[in-house]
Amino acid sequence: MNLNTKALLSLLLLAGLSTSIQAAIKPYPSGLIMRGKYDGTKCEAPRGNMAAGYCQVYWKDIEPKKGEFNWSVIDNAITAAQNHNSGKGVSNKDGYKVMIRIRTGVYAPDWVKGDSNVGKITWYFKDTSANQTHQLPLFWNSPYQDHYEDLMQEAASRYDDNDSVGGVAASMCMTVHSEIMWNRTGRKEVRSTNMSAMRALGGNRYTNEKDYACLQRQIQIHADNWHNTPTLFGSHLYQEYNYSNGEKSSNYNKTKQLFDECRNSSKLGKRCVLGNNSLRHDEVNNDGSINQLLFEVAQAGDPVYFQTNVFKDDAKPFGVNELKGAMNNAANWGAFSVEMPMGWDCSNVHSKTGCTPAVIAQRQNEFHDYQARLKNNFRPADATDTNRYVRTRHDISGAGWVHNSGALDQLSSTSSGEVWGLSGQSIWFRPSQHANWQSISGALTHIQVAGKGRVVGVNTNGNLYQRDRTNNRWTSLNRPSLNSGEKLVTVDTTDDGVLWATTSNNRIFTRNVAGSWSKVSGRLKQISVNDDGSEVWGINVNNNIYRRNGSSWSKVGGKLKQISAGTDGNVWGVNSSNTVYRRDGNSWKSVGNMKAVAAR
């Protein structure tokens, strides 16, 4: 079935415009991310429904000689990601991403450590045994930082415009771990020894002031070179060190100052993604910790991520259930993504054995709700403007509604960015934001899609259909018993197939997974249910708003002509003046002007 002439012209117009629009900041991959292996230069292979995976690489392997670079490990990971995306039928902009973390510090090349202008010291991590002994370049001084800036210039020139690269970690000011405000003097047993070496350098000695300045310059280097790709700052609270014994103390206010500097529009702005690398299930966000500061950042609408604790079986165990608790914390605190521990896809997460496709399928089903909640912390929605052009909102506090191709009258979308819509009664489908639109056979007057891909719709006669995605066809579903001349006009579905529908007489019905219909009290002209069925919202003929509360309806303040319930409280609507509103706690906040909206 062909798009009508107006819609086709709109598609062509937008397609033409897209080539002249300046490149936008890449949206940070939201959902679950594989953190990668840290014992060498390795990249995660794409699998399951992970949003991204890290290349954890040593600087000494990337640039073994000054100015001579070997990017093959990252390039191969990008090729694997692109093949993975192609196999799933999604674009590289919307599909699996490669994340880059170049580990510097003790993993800097010998030529850096051997540079007399840089300097180095013997530095211990856990103890003074041979395998815990390293050569640490003096990262707090400018000659080392100049070399890092050269590295970032080369990396950015190669990857900043690559759609398959989702983010790059800032790692200039580090020792052995890439948490950039942490672990300057190693474990307790060697702190005094390390600090003595760090201070016995005359004018090149370590100071807290130089350390802070290193972090500031790191922000500037990434701002100057990575124009399209988000930069991740993984950290604990900023730490100041006692020069006598190497002991540390955390400084909440200085951490906030650095975070604010990173988020400033004159620096990285929305390209600054702040995070913490050790989240557990039993932590809180109101104790003056890094969690509290990151929660405040997330509440301001800026991107935040968490990396969970590693799997371990000791006095403070961390297994799959604890991982779910940590993911729940991250989702509750407004994070966009969670970096998963190694072994998430193994039946024995501690020994990392039994890592099979069947376990991947099991775990991605277990983790689906957490992934959807993380994606929807981005508070995205799709919409059509008054010209019916399709637009997407990625960030509440940042840029407005972004142009996409297509022209629709009504649409519905998922947290993964899949969109189904109608132009007139013609059915159109887009697998992800930057994919091409596909014409779908049939004719409908209302359509909805749930988060796991279940699609339902009604046609002009009020007949009810569900998409059989395996066989690419529509299958008819039974309808409730209706009065003479009455027909279904709107319908929505949960992931497991519970339907809610309204009729031309504004009556309300619900259908259970077994196919039995029940009449629901009240009168609504349009209804919307979220993926798990926990939120049901509706609009009556007077544009009054109602929310399902157990077995009854509660009236909600405001007036809307259309409403859409997304994942985990992500509720949007449009009023009669085409003003878009997003539900924020117990109030509505305006988010621009559109004709119709679909919460992800």
C-alpha cells in the first residue's frame, strides 16, 4: 500500500534536508552495556540485546611507538558491531555501539614513560610484590598530558564521526584503574610508600592542586576533540591526599565543581556523561556519596551511568539477584545505562562458566524491564508535528524535538525506538530511529505497539487485528459484545497481550491473555496502557484525564486530547492547543508543541 502524495512529498523533503543538517551529538547508548575485560587489550563481542560493549585497550598497545598507531582491535570490533546490526536489520546509529576506554597511567607506552620531560616513578597497587609493581608516568604534569592530547586528537579524527562508536572514556588522570578521581596512592599497605615517591620529585612532585588541574585539562582536551561523541567520566568522589602518609579524604563540593565544569555548555555540555564504577544493590543515594551527586545530576536532566560491582562470592556476595538490585537502584536514580559485570551471560557468574546462547536469552529476558526503564530515563518520546512530520525527543532539558523522516497522523513507539504509525489508513513501520520506513499491507485507523514488539490495531469497521511478525501478516482477534452500530475505535496492548479498548460509544473493555473480554466501568474516548499493564490512562469526550486505580478511575488534573503511557511512568499527552505535556511526579510539564505523541 503506497503512502499518499502528501506523505510521500514529506518523506522526500525530509530526506533531502537531512543531508544538509549539521551533525548532531550522538545520543549516549541507553540500556545495558558490557563493560569489557580489563586484563589486556580486548573488545566485547556483540550479543543478546546489549546496547553496547567496551573496547578496553592499553595505550601501549594502541601507540607502541610515538605517532605510530594500531587501531585494529577497535576497527575489528566496529566491523563486528556493524555486522551484528545488519543481521538484526537496524542501522548503526540505532543499533549496538562500540565504547572506547583507552587505559593510560601505568599502561602508557614505554616511550611516554621514557620521555625525560614526563618522568616516572615505581608505583605499587596492592603490595610490593612483582606483579603489583608498576612504572607510573607523572600524569599530573603537562608533558604527559600533551601526549594524551595527541592521542585523543588521533582517536577523535578516526572515530568521532563513526556512528558505531557510542562513547569514549576520559582516562588521562589515572593510575591503574580508569576511575579518574580515585586511587592515586594504591591500597592501604603501600600508600605511604607511593606518596613518598610521588613527592620526592622536586618541582615535578605530586600535589592535590596539580591533580585537580589535570582533571580540568582532561575536560578541555575532550571538549576540543570529541565534538559528536559523548565522553564518560567514571569516578568516585574527588579525593585529596595527605602528603605525609598518602591517606585520602573525599571532597563532595570539589567533585560537584568538576562535574559542573564538565556539563558547562562552553566545555562538553550534553556530551559529558557522568558515572560511578562500583554500584551495589545495598547502596543509597542520600548519604553524601557519589550516588547522591549523580542522582542530583540525573534529576537535572543530564546523562548519568553506573557500572555495577563485579560478581564475587565472599563476605559481601554479589550475584545475579544482587545485580538486579543494583540495576534497580540505577533505574530508580535516573541513570541512562548500566555497565554489566563480566560473566552476566554465564550460568555460573563467579567461575564464568556455562556461557551459552541459551543463558544469554534467559538473562536478557530477566533483565528486560531494567533495560526498558534505563532507556526511558532518557525520557524519550516520538511525535508528529502539525505538518505530520515525525520527530523524536531525546532529552527533556536539552535540545528540542529532532526531525526524522516520515509524515504520520498517529504513531506508537517502543523504548528501543521502534515506531508503528498511520498516514491516513496506510500502515508504516520503522525498526529504529534512523532506519528506513517500511510500508505494511493493510489499512487501520488506530495502531499501538508494546515494548517487546506486540502490535495491535483496529480498522474503519472496528475490526481488531494483531500483527503476526513471524509470518508478516495481520491476524483477526475476537471483539467484545457491542451494541448495534457500536464499534471499537482505540486499542492498546501490554507485552503479554492484555488489551484495553474504547468504542464509538466511549465504552471501555479489557481482554485477558486467554481472549475473554470484560466491560470496565466509565466512559473514555481513548485509552493507553504501558508495557507491563501497571499504568492505564485515558481521556474522555471532555478531554478530562483519568488514571486507573485498582478497580476504579481517578481523575487527574489537566486537559488532554490524547495520552500515551510508556514504560515505568513515562506518560505524555497533547492538549487541544497541540501543547505536549510530560507527567512529572504529580504535575504536567510542557515540552513543546506537537499534534500527537507516543511515549516510549
